[in-house]
Amino acid sequence: MNTPRVLFEIEDDKSTTAIAMGDVTGSGTSELCTGDRDGVLRLYDGSTADIRFLAQKDLEGSILSIKIADANNDGRMEIVVGRSLAAGDIPGESGTLQVYRFAASGQLEILAEYPIDRFITTVMVTDVTGDEKNEIIVAGSDSSLRVFQMDADDKITEYAKHQLENMPITIGICDVIGDEIDEFVTGNIDGSLRVFKVRNGSIDEIEVIQLASPIISVRAGDILGDRKMELGVVTRDGTVRVYRNEESKLDLFTKLEGVNALSIVMEEINADHMDELIVATSDYKVNFYNLHMAELQELASVNIGEKILAISVGDAGGDDRKEVLVGISNGPLKVLQGLYQLIPKFEIDTEAKTGTHLLGKVTVANITNVPITGVTGKVYWFPKDNLTVDDNQLKFDLNPGETKTIELDLVPTTEGTVIIRPIVLMWTDATGQVKQITTPETAVLVEKGAAVAAPAAMPSVSLPTPASAIVDDLTDYAPADSTGFAEVEKAKAAEILKMTSTESGDESLKEAEELLDKLFGVEEAGTPVMSEVDEVAAVMEEAAPVVAEPVSVEEVADESTLVTEMRARTPKPPRPGAPSDSYTYLFKVMVTGEGAVGKTTLVNRYVTGVFERDYKTTIGSQFAVKLTHISPPEPEYAVGIKLQCWDVAGQARFKAVRKMYYSGAAGIILIFDVTRRRSFTELSKWVKEADESIGVRTPIVVVGNKTDLPDRAVPSAEAKRWAEDQGFLYMESSAKTGEGVADMFTVLAEQMWRDARKATEAKKARA
């Protein structure tokens, strides 16, 4: 694509060493805050293209780090500054950590300060204690790490301190162990990458990775598009490394060598569902990368021409799109455009009743000055039987600056939740390379005849303001069948972007479209679409199933007695003459628990019989459908049960719509990691959420996972006692070895079957 241009410069803001954006004034829009090497703190209105100056304050010294966040947890944003001492300041007495607010007088006023040695290298603000309140994390020139709490009276208190042997140069914030509470990661002058956990008033070092060169920049972002954060690390030799969470540890995923890297940012700046890697280099460039076939490929490069002092990303023009802000030595702050070409949006008008029509709108805006034609995509949803769509094929031809909307007729067929998959729109550029953009996943909840829709995560961009052109006539476009969700393997998903200019544009796009159809379960035109049962059966023919061997009661002491009894039963034969795919009940099962406890891996192992340690791309939520058989004592033959297993991300940004995912759930598999005690102590939170979301108590099986790992932190007896005290069944599993994987679903299936029979009998009695 074309090299991103410099949109504008802020002439008065020279030698900018720190940049942050946030709503400091309470206006509902973001302000731009900068600091320079002369110690001048400036604030601008970032909601318009002219970047109007608001206020400034001379702090003296040099400003090395800025964060905009609610530091005192009063609901308003403050400016947190890390600076160096000025002439006349006294180390250990003068405030190098300072917190400011934008006052009603229009001035920047200091709220609090704290003295830390000669200078502060980095400040961060986030919740690292799990109390749902922000803390201030500070790296000092005295090689100290400190966590501060600031109260509503603006008093700063040191909560914890850790002394290092070598100075931390940079700090990154990332949920490394997957417990939904941020850890912080320091890059140190000795080349060590250190992960710290804050708990019980102390800072505990939980992992160290030793590199050969000092670490000068650490940032987190989601470049894999799997709703989890990866960690980007820059060393002084100019190398960029990207680490990912693998079994609660950091594993090296990919790296860039010889790129003269100086600092990095990881943000989505082109609406493709994944963050891009933005690298400032020592040879005065800003390079843009994305992930391609598990490697970082360069998308664009801008030669700034001067030494780069700071780099950040934010909406600096008030257009709801992110720009790249670059501070340079002895020159004005530069604002670069993002990599946006097309911006998609999906909306649902829910003013309708069950069985009637919902209006869906897919809108695409071309923000470039060249026409983009042949944009194509389809709408996918899950469960496929809960919704019909008149025509889910999308095609757009867009002139420069044009916005178009296609309206979709959506008809819910039953109450419950339908997930509109992220809509992937693709086209080929002038070189024949396939490009893609995606909309966020959208949840549609139909209850008691009313429908509610909400995005599962807020989109990072909004559409430009030009009036939309409604495309009413879709008769020229062939309809495509809907489908449920199928797991997307990393290698296969990457093939969507693998198409090169050696193929014609039409062939590349067609191949990419066909691959998406296969990934989401649609068969080729002219062949029937398989049911979920057929899909699973086809997979199981190729994969070795997980077979539960009968066990005796004496063999297992770390699970509930009823679980042991169920596992010890001899499987019953199916009813003679019954089809192999017949089932008595269909149950929706929620697989819940803290992040990184193994939910997705367990579901994958159950469906495919294979343990997958490697990363698989997840676009939105995960779903799997499985036909299982139970052998309760009462019936003569085995009972077929069809399970819809829903594995939904546990991140905080999904909380607002999580009730929509729980709707209609008949049972819960509640998972914790036996090697991480916090994942166990948080189980009550997930029980409360399930009860509130579903409205009634459903059967729950508590599962202690990862029993194959050493360093167990939760004894079986304790976990079993807690589960049974709540009225739940308890068992253990290992997705790696397969132990207990099939059993947990079978055990829950029988519990749900019993509840369903009771409900049916009660209904008959009332009649």
C-alpha cells in the first residue's frame, strides 16, 4: 500500500519525549498530552484536526514518561508524569513522580508528587492487585520498582517496592499468566526481561528471560487476533522479539533482526482485527508490520528524517481513527495517518419480535483517494438453526471517499443467543494481493419475543460521516448457505493472506473465499451443508477419540463419588434400529473459568481427540458441537445427548454482553488450573455470574485442569470439598494426556438429562 503520509505537525511542540492521549477534561473526547526534554508539559484538544492548545506547565528537568488514567479512582482522568530532576532539585526529596489534573480554571494543577532518586524511566497506571482499582507502577533510576496507590484525597502511598540489581529502563503491562489481572514486565539494562506479580503487598518476580543486549522498549498488544496480549520487546542491538503466553509462561513467537529498532507500539490501525507492530528506528524511520504466516512482514515505512524521541498511537484528529504520533529531536511533533483503506461496520436494528425481521446493516467506507472494487464477504452465525438470513453474500464497489451500506433481513427462529461472526471482507489490491478487514463479533439475544444486540468488543474505529448509499438490489449475487463455527488453524487462517501477485486477483480472492467457507463449515455450492453432528463425525473419523476407560471406585480419590460411579459403568448399547446420530436432548453448555486455565484446549481435545499446544486463531468466541452418549441406570439403552459447547473469552471487555452468551445454558463446566491458586479462589465469581445470567441454578461440574504439570498449588481434597459444599460435582483432567476430558462432558450431560426429565415429568403432572 502507499506510504502513510504526515497529516500535520504541531509546530510549538518540539523535542517531544513523551506522548499520551485520554479524556483529561471530562469532555468525552480525547486530549493530547506531551512532555519535552526541557520539562514543558502541554495539553491540546485532540477532538479536531487543528489540535487546539489548552494549557501548559513548566516542570523543569526532562519529562521521560506520561500516562493518562484514573490514578486516584475518582472517575476522572489524571496526568501521571515521570521526570528527571532539574537544577537545584535534591535526589530523594524533589518529586520525580507527579500527578496533575486539568482544573476548571483551565490550568494544569499538581495533585500529588513523590520523590524517587534522580529520575523515573517509566510510569504505568493499571490494576495490578486485582481490586478493580488502578495503581501507579514506577521504575526508578535507583533500580527500584514501586507500586503506589492514590486515594480520593490525592494522597500517594507506596504499596510495594522491589529492589533490582540493575536499572529497569522500560515497563510493559500484560496479563502473562492469564488470570485477568495484569502483571508488569520490566526490560532492564542488564538485558533481563523480568515478569512481576503484585500480591499481598509485595512485588514477586515470577519469570526471568535473559537476553544478550539491554532491553529498551516493552509493549503489549494483540497481533495474533486471539483476544489475548502478546509482548513486544526491543533490545539495544535493534532486534524486535514478540513473546506469547504459553502455559502461563512467555515463549518466543517471532522476531525481527537487523531493523535498527528503537521503540515499539502495538495497536490496530487498519481494521483487520489484529494489532499492528509500529517500530521507531535509530535511522529515523517509522516501520509498520503485521503478522503473516507466523512471521512479521513490513507493510509500510515512513522516513522521518530526524532522531525519534517518542512514539505513540491515538486519535489525534477527531475522526475516530488512530494516528501515529512521533516526537523528534529539535523538530515539531508529527502526526502520521494510520493504515486504513476500508472501514467496515455491522449494526442491527433490534426493534422487532421473535419470528419477525431484524434489520442488519453492513456498511463499508473507502477512505482512500482511489477506487476499490470487488470487495466481497459473507455473514456467518452460530447456532445456524437459530437464525435465517435472506441473502448473506456481500459485494461492494467503492469510489474514492464513498460509503455504502447493504441491508440484511435477519429472522430469529427461536429464543436464545445468536452470534454473528466477525464479518471478513476481502478484496485484491493493485498487485493482486488479498486484503481483508473485519467487523467485531455481535451477540443477538432473543428473549420473550424481544431482541437485543451488542458488539462483543467495541470496534476500534468508526465510519466517516458522508451519507451512505443503500444497496438494495442484491439479485445479481448468488446466495450462500449459513453455517456454524469451525476452529480456524493458524496455518490455514494465514493462507487467507498468503495469496500473492503470481495468481490473478480473481483467482486469489476466490481461493481465499473458499478457504473461509471451509473454515466456517460451508460446503461447496451444489452439495448439502452438513449438520453439526455430521461435522463432528467427520472430524472424529480422522482423529483418535478420547475414550473413557471404566474405573473402580477405589482407583480415584480426587473426584466426587458420583463421578467415579458414572465412569465405572459399562457403556450401554444404542437402541436397536436407531440412527447413529440420533439424540434425545440438545443442551447448551458454557465452559467458563479464568483465562489460560485450558478451556479452549479442553474443548478442542474433546471434539478432535488431539492435544494442540500451538496457537490457533480464534475470531471471536469459540463453539463446538458434539454428540455424546450416556448410560444412566434407568434406561435399557444408551441415551444420545447433543452438546453445544460455548467457550467465551473471560476478558473484562466482554463482561457487558456475557449474559447474552449464557442465555439458554443448561449446564456449566467450571474450570481452574491446579497449578494457579488464584484460578481456584475466583471460582465463586464465575458461579455468581452464571446464576445471575441464567436466572436459575443449573448443574455445574468443577474441573481441576493441568494435572500433568508439576508444582500443584491446589490440593485435590480442598477443591473437592469446596465443590461439593456448593452442591457441585468435582473431577480432574489433563488436556495434554486426555485424562478426564470426555468424562467431564458425559458427567454433565447426565446431570442435565436428569434435570430435563424432572422438568418434563413436572409439566406432565401439572397437565
